[in-house]
Amino acid sequence: MSSKNVLFCLLLIAFSQAVISQSNKLKSFDGVQIAYTDEGSGEAILLLHGFINSKKSWGKTALKKDLLNAGYRVIIPDLRGNGDSDKPQNEEEYQDNAEVKDVVLLMNHLNIEKYKAVGYSRGSIVLAKLLTKDDRIAKAVLGGMGIDFTNADWDRRIMFAKAFDGDVNEMTKGAVDYAKSIHADLRSLHLQQKFQPVTSISELNKIEIDVLVICGDQDSDNGNAEELSKTFKNGSLKIVPGDHNGTYKTVGFSLSVLQFLD
């Protein structure tokens, strides 16, 4: 092959990679770029990551592997402020359920008519609000979450919002140190907590689809999971081995979710 042909092939490969990369970014309602992955085919399922995390957190989990092996189309965004998505610095870019709007637009962009969804930790908080905004969701799993996020004045949320604005205490120091160690955007994390979606118990009571609340047996970080499961008309509870940071990675978590989704 001539040097010109080699150069042409290299340019073509580079162009193709750029197109693939571009196709995995969505410009949201306010211009913020939302990164996502879209793998597999078949029935669509959305995975939403937790706080100080990104779509990569699902990458090596048993759940993602098992979903793809089961024939699902797995869609995973980086919520705004995280991973490869933009990290806006102004308050108005997090207000009025901006993250939920991003997800709705993403599923519109991908022409998804019906889907299932799994959230973990803060991803469950976003998903709970999404359930009140998008009637395309057929089933939902709220992982690593208890009842406490339904309180607009939740002390834990307020404490972490303050921590990422510089008011760090003994309970929040580890999270702030970890965020710094991975070069996360502290301003964005502060705003994510300050304007975190709040879904009231009365709103959850109106949701009619099947909802599984799944929590580790060593995880009480976010309140009572059983109480949360009872807020849904068709809610169920599953307790599996694990703590808050590890449960979603386990085989037990995956098996329970797949059994519920089937």
C-alpha cells in the first residue's frame, strides 16, 4: 500500500472515531452537552449512576454484563456535571429538574418508545422524579435508596451541599477528599446537591408501574428502604448482601434486578 493510501486510511479511521464520539454527545435544552453510551439491541434499559460517579461506574458490573447478555439495549448517560458531560457552574443550570430534562431529551433523541430504568444511590433520586415526568417507563428499580430523599429539607443533602461549598465536617470529609482525588468538579457537585430533585411521597403514591426498591443489608445511608417501597402502589423490596458503595456491583444485585425486569 502506498504512503498516500496509508495516510488516507488513517485519516478515515480518525474521522470515523470522531463521528462515533460526536454521536455519543447530546446537546440538551440549555446547550449543556450530555455524554452517553448506547450498547446492545432489543428492549431499552436506562442506567443512572450515583453521586461523585459516572457512567463508567456501571462498566464492569455484573448487571451491565448480564443485561447485555440477556439481549437488552443498555443506555447509560453521564448526568450533567459528571464524567464526560459538561460541568456547568451556574445555579440556573441545575434548577428545575435539569438532570431529569436531560434524560427525557436523551430518550427522545434515541427514539425510545418504551423503556425500563435502574438507578443507584443519587441515580435513584433522579429516577424517582423521572417517573413523574415520563410515562414511557415500564418498570423501575431504585437501588441504594431509602425514604429520606422525599424530604425537601433532608439534612444529609444539605450537609453534602455545604461540604462541596467548603463547609466540610467529619462525616463529609471522606467524600470531598475522594472527589478531589479523582479531579471531580466540586462546584458542580455542590450544585447537584443544592438543587437535587425532590419527589414527595404523594407523588410517589401516584406511580402505577412496578417498582423494585433494592438495598444492601449493610446500607442505611439514605433512610428506610422498606418505607420507600411502600409508597408505590406496586412496590416491592429486596435486600441483598452489601454496603452502600458496593451493592450495585454484586452478582446478587444483578440477579435480583434481572428477575424483576423479566
